[in-house]
Amino acid sequence: MEYLKKAPKTAATGERDVRDKVQSILDEIEAGGDDVARAYTMKFDGYDGEIIASAETRAASAGKVSQKLKDDIRYARDNVRRFAEAQRASLKDTEYEIIPGLIAGQKQIPVLAAGCYAPGGRYSHVASAIMTVTTAKVAGVKHVSACSPPKPGEGMHPAILYALDVCGADTILNLGGVQGIAAMTFGLFGTPRARVLAGPGNQFVAEAKRILFGRVGIDMFAGPTESMVIADATADAKIVAADLVGQAEHGYNSPVWLISTDRTLAEQVLDIVPRMIDDLPELNKENAAKAWQDYGEVMVCDDRDEAVRVSDEYASEHLQVQAADLDWWLASLNNYGSLFLGEETTVAYGDKVSGPNHVLPTKGAAHYTGGLSVGKFIKTVTWQKSTREANRDIGQACARISRLEGMEGHARTADVRLAKYFPTEVFDLSASG
């Protein structure tokens, strides 16, 4: 494998710098409650209006959004809901008789409350509002709180507010950043404490979720958006370049990577990308140029097997394949957040409207987890029940293993049952060995 362009930075660059700041803010908000969260909202966002969006404010958001955008939001919501419903249907309660008289099972129980974050800083992430709230509601969460950063004198972007409302958020908070995450976790402003937090955000939001993990469940440890394209000689260099640039505009620290089995194509993409970036609007251009400079990589592999090995090692959040024999790639690739097969299927479709969730693992987390799904809001719990007769074998084995481990109290809980249920029988309950 040969690098035609190697990134000087990684997605983890600079993370340590924000840790102490975030911890301090969380500590202050937990101690001071609503007033401190409100003060931070004024400090960071210049906003001193209502925190909980009232019914009137929610209704008014519809009048600030064009009918075309409302139709698009509902179209995306319906696609996300249909896919989430299919996921939910695959999670089933089950029971199984392990041995005669011992029945065990599992049950799917939604968490009682969840918190969903929709970014609203550089860009207004309407799609994140749709992806998180819709999925939580399909999972069966009884109360979904949602928040997004407000603008001075306005509150959150009206399209985000509209999306949160039509997707079913029970409480909507004009809060962003660490204070938004803290409010949903600590149950501020009269909201129930979230048991799971979901949604993308900047490095401060990601760090707040990381620090709070354990006290609250989170969708995943998230970093900057990242995207990889695998392309062979059949790919269109212009489309490959457009897909890389499209993801680079997320932010200055968003990695984009190309793996190609064709050196000519890779060189063409290297030539096209800077020109495409230069043609973007100013903010988008600034983000994409910095991301490409510091985090962009172009690699050439000898064959598709090597391309798979390299891709699986990176375990990218988004993985596009623009190559022949798509079924082979689907069967061969293992580590990615979400896979986009073929030139016709761009990451932007998944980011915005197609249905599968766009909250996905970054920084190599795709080695061990997938993206946000209804399962993130559901606990798979187990249960069991036993007949008295089944205690004959289970009790003996439990008592002997417990004594081998030195856990006499455990052993005696089996002893007492054997003595009660089989009073005329004598068992060897000494330590296994």
C-alpha cells in the first residue's frame, strides 16, 4: 500500500485540550442546576429567552418553515421511521427450556427517558433531529427530551424545532453544548433524567458524553465525521472527488480517505479535489480545505484484498465502494459504521434522508460497534424460573462450584433448597475438584 497523500493529524488530535474545560462546566451545572445552565447559555450563545420551547413556540415554528422543507422533513422522518420499525421488529422477546424444568428468556425493555442532541452551530442539523428522536420513539421510549443551540433573541433554528416537534420530542430545550447535555442528564428544567444520550455534536459535546458515560448510557464515543471511499478503475474520478469534498465540509478536523486499486484514478482525484473545494461557499470551503490539508489521505493498493485489509484497519464511519462486483465487497468488508455500495449511493443520502441512521461510530469504534439504532434505547434483559425437580441437578452443581470458589454463602442457598425439596436424599455437595 502506497500513500499518495498522508495526513499529518488524526481525529484524536487536540482532544485532551477540552477535557478539563468540559469537566469544570459539568461540575458547576450539577451543583448549581437550572440557573447555572441558563448562565452558560447566555455566556456561550448570547441567549436569554425561554429554555423549554412552549406549545405556542413549537406551533409557530411551522409558520417559519417553507412547505417544501416541511415535506422534505416528513419524507426523511418517514424513511427513518420505517427502517427503525424494521429494526424493532427484529428484536424479540424469547424463552427457552435449557434443561427440563429450567426456563430462561430475554425481554426487550425500552429505557424510560432519553436525551437527543441536534447540532446547530456551523450548520443547522435538521437530519440529526430526525434521526435521533424518531428512532427513540420507535424504540418505545416514554419521554424524549431534545435540545439544540439557540441564537440570540431567536432560540434554535425553526427547521430544527419543527423537526423535533413532528418527530415526537416530548420536551424541547433551547440549550446547546455542554449545558444541553448536562440538562438532559441531570434532569434540569423539570425534565426526567435521561437514561440514554444520543446525537452528534462538536468536541465539547462529545467530551461531555464521554465524561458522563456510566451515569447515563450514550450512543457511542463520537469524534469528527469521517468518510472513506474505495474506488477501482471503473469509478468516476469526479464523483469520487465530490464525495470526499462533501464529507470534508463537515469541519476542519473531519478525515476523508481514498483507497484506490488504480493509481491513475487516485492521481485524478488528487488533482480534482482542491479545485472542487475552492468552488464551495466560503464557510464550507474553509472547513473542507483545512480538513483535506490536515486529515485527507489517498492510498493506492495492489488489489482489492489489500484494499479490504486497509479499510478494515481504518474502520471508517462512512464507507463508500465505487467499484465493480459490489456483492464481493459487501461480503468481504467487516469494519465500518455504514456502507454505501455503488456510485449511485452517496453518503449524503444516508446523512439526510434515506432511512438508516446517520449517528455512526468514529475513531475506529466500528471495530466493535455499529451506529445508532432502536437497540441503543432498549435494554435486553434476561429472566429465568425453575421447577423444584430441576433443582436436583442445578443445586448440586451450584453448591459444588460455589465451594470451590470459596463462596460458602452462595453454596448454602443451593443447600437449603435441596434439603427442602428432597428431604430423603443425600447429595455430595463438597467442592468440585
